[in-house]
Amino acid sequence: SSQAEQLEFQAETRQLLDLMIHSVYSEKDIFLRELISNASDALDKLRLASFQDKDLAVDTSDLHIDIEVDKTARTLSVRDNGIGMTRDEVVTLIGTIAKSGTAELRRALAEAKDSAAPEELIGQFGIGFYSSFIVADKVTLLTRKAGETVGTRWESAGEATYTIEEQPDAPQGTTVTLHLKPEDAEDHLYDYTAEWKLRDIVKKYSDFIAWPVRMEVTKSAKVTNDEGEEVDEITVETETLNSQKALWTRPRSEVTDEEYQDFYRHVSHAWDEPAEIIPFKAEGTFEYQALLFIPSHAPFDLFTRDHKRGVQLYVKRVFIMDNCEELMPEYLRFVKGVVDAQDLSLNVSREILQQDRHLRMIQKRLVRKVLSVIKDMDAEKYVNFWKEFGAVLKEGLIGDTENQATLLEVSSFASTASDQELTRLSGYVERMKDGQDTIYYLTGESRQQLENSPHMEAFKAKGLEVLLLTDPVDEMWTGSVPEFEGKRFQSIAKGEVDLETEDEKKATESLREEQDKEFGDLLGWLKTTLESDVKEVRLTNRLTESPACIVGDSFDMSPMLAKMYRQSGQ
Ligand code: ADP
Ligand code: MG
């Protein structure tokens, strides 16, 4: 039936819309960027679908985006002839916040309500389609999925509900129509029916979009009429507003930072600024171009299972897929951008890509490039980078043996040397005592816990620096990375820790013999009493204040790792 059905927005969506509708967000223009970005994605998807599904009867000869204005009705429409959506897709994609991290969003929304700072929220979460409600008090979406015969009409005033109904004659693709808020009508800065304004926004935010963004523009020209008078002739022409130049094909010197930033936001669906822009070009037998970004902020879902790696694959400027896992290792999943390869088939599937030797080569080169950029960051940038992504990068220490040395070089750690600043390993090595050939560390849950550990006493007394490792991943890599620049890693909680010089050793040896005799009875008694819990009881010089401590064998799991395994049910 074609009865209009009224459905309710999910609670978070409702809150979000409420915020949009009532926000005083000053950067209103960005709504158009979001709509064009979605339209562009939809065109990419349709072209790809038509490659992969020969039975899909769609015309892909004129894929484009249209901007249409009705000055009297005060509406603005963005139309694409892309992939479109089914009714169910409209409900799930537009009616709910499908993004992961809904819990985070919920928390942020609650806070935003009190602090009345929706700008930050918008900046943090990237509101996409909903940003329409910054400028519109009613939004109509008309869509028909490629290959289907019946379309869908969706409409909402941004309140608790939306309506959805069948629309038999909808053209294939999607049209989003914004009914512009009356309060902006008077303000010429926010006149989204003005040609100059729309032209301006498209040029500013969406110039690189690969598909033509068209608009009907009026032109006037001086012509001589039949009576021989010079008059203005008004004509209406369709004009393409964007240059459609793929940014990664242009030399860096010709692209402005703003252009790169807008492109970054388009590919990453993020709203922060990139910390690093990395253009890269490989020539020779296998040609490709890449444009990568290191974000300035970690997304909130970086450590959740559904976080996607952020590099898109293009082949000869044709979009092939989002999140191409073969292009970036897991530990660089925060890197965003595109890789455009010249010599792959447009028909590549994920399965083929997994086997592809060339992609492995590309990944290798890109990883080295990204690591070298991190290595060259200035101090301030690096500190922020490490705060945001350090814990992810350290995951690479476990699997990527080839780049282990570089990864160790660019990593930083908390240490007993300073309670403010982190140290790199090179700094630790410089501060090592004469004859010290070991990098000491202790893993645990917090700095405070580690500093109060009895294991620390002898090291404090001797003034030996200890790295204080509190990220869960530290438990993993410390077990598999043997050394840095020839210096062994040694946990101060495991095995025999030898802190004495040769002379000291001789002196204590005789003392130890005496003590062993003196405390022999006690040690024997302790050993029998604690038999079921410990392997051995011995005198130690690792403590200066505490009477006793428990020490793991060199190859034992640390208590924290054991806890992690228990928590994960192993
Ligand atoms: P994002 O683009 O980050 O996924 P949006 O809120 O902008 O988030 O859009 C949500 C989803 O709605 C998109 O992922 C897409 O699946 C769908 N969508 C939005 N606009 C269009 C469109 N013009 N054509 C097809 N699908 C669309
Ligand atoms: Mg979007």
C-alpha cells in the first residue's frame, strides 16, 4: 500500500535532531558538504555495482549531482542518480544512528545539553545527514534503489517522528529537499537560495568531488535586438560548479591546506583536522598514488571491534572500496585517505585483493612512509600524536617484526625519570648507568600502583630508571620484543634481577653465605608452609623497605596479563 506510515526516531536520534534544530551553530554551510558527500558516495556505489553486477540495468552514462533551488517555496534540493535506498535502508540508515559508539554519543549528548555547546559535538561525531536540520525545519527525502521499481518518500520536521511511504514514480537515486528555516531568510549570509552562496560553498568544500555538481544559473549578456538597441539577454544554463580534480593527482604545491582538509573530512567522515597530510607517488612497474592523513584526534571507536581501517582503494580514479584492509595493517587503522592504483582490474573483489602481491607491496611502502612521517614530527605534534594513537601503534610491536626497530624508536613511555614527560627509548639509553645493558620495565594498571610496588625499591635505592608500562598492549609486546639497540628488555618483576657490580658481588657473596646459614631455618619453614603457593623462598637484595615480595619466573605471565586472560575467558 502507499499509506504514509509514521515512525519514531530512536531516542538518540531524537536528541541529536533536537540539538540540530535548536543549535546556533555558526558554520551552517557545512550541511551542503555533507549532502554532496553522501551523493558522491552513492554515485561511487552505483558505478561499482554496475561493474560487479552485469544484470543491474542502470544507466551510468551521466552520473551527477544536481542542486536545485525554488526561491518562492524557499527549498533547496540535492539530487543524485546514484545507488538509492530501499525502504528498509531508509529506516535503518536515516532513522537510527547506526554508527557504533552510540553509548559515547549518548553521554556526549547529555553533556552537550547542559553546556549548550553543540558545535563541539558536531565536530566530534560528524552528524552527516542530520546536519540538514541546521538550516531546514523540514526535510523530504525521495529515493529509489537501483534495480527496484518502487521508490520511498521520507519526511520529517526533525521532531520525534518521521513519515515514510511508497512513491511509485520516484526517479532512481536520491533527492534530499530542505525546507529552509524562515529565520535565515533575512540574512544574506545564510541565503541558501542565492546562486553566489551555493557556488561559493561548493567551491569551498566540495571542489574535489569526482562527480559533476551542477546547478542552473542565470546569465545575462549584452545583445543587439532587432531594433538595433543593446539589451540584456537573460539565459539559463546548467553549469558544473566543481573542478572535479582528484586531489591526489595534483602536486602538493598546487593544493591548499583547506582543500586537503575538506577532502580529509570527506574520505574519513571525521570532522577534525588532519595532523599530517601525506601525498605519495610510486612510479615504475606498478604505479599508484596515495594521499594519506594522520588525524589529530582519535575516533571514539578506535578500540572497538567494528572500527574500520580508513584507506579507500581506487583504481584509475574509480572508487573501488572503503576500508581496504590490505592497504594498512591493523595497528595503523587510524590512518585515513585514498590509494589509487593504475594496474588493478576494476573488477577486483575482496578475495582477490587478499592474494594480491602488489597490494602487499603497496602496504609495505605506505607503512614505511607513515612511520617516517611520525619519526619526523616536531615535538609538539608528536606529543599529541602519541597521546591519541600511541597505544594503537604499539600493537605493531607484536606483529610487524620488519618495522620493529622503527616502532621502538618512535614509541614513548612513562618512566621513573620524570613524572611529567614520557621518554623515548633513546633517552633511556642515554641515561643508563655505566655497565648497564638492560632496559628495566614494570607493567601494571596505573603509575601509582607501579611506583608503590616492592619490586621498585632496590631500583629506587640504586637510582636505576624503570619504564612504567600501563597500557594493556604493553603486556603483549614486552613478551615478544627482545631488545632495543642491543639492550635487552627486562621486567623487574620477573626472575633474578642482577643489580650488582662485580666488586659488590664478591662482597655480598660471603655475606649471603652467612645469611643463608643464619636464616636457613626460617627459609625452610617458610618453604614448607607456603608449599602449595610458591616454588621457592630465597633471600633477596631487591628490597630495601618491604620485608618480602612475590617474584614471577622469567617466563611466567605477569599478574596483569594473567588477569587479562582470565577476563577474556581463557
Ligand atoms: P555517513 O555518510 O557518515 O555514513 P550520513 O549521516 O551522512 O553518515 O549518512 C548515513 C547513511 O545514509 C549513509 O551511510 C548512506 O548509507 C545513506 N545515505 C545518505 N545519503 C544518501 C544518498 N544520497 N544516497 C544513498 N544513500 C544515502
Ligand atoms: Mg555522510
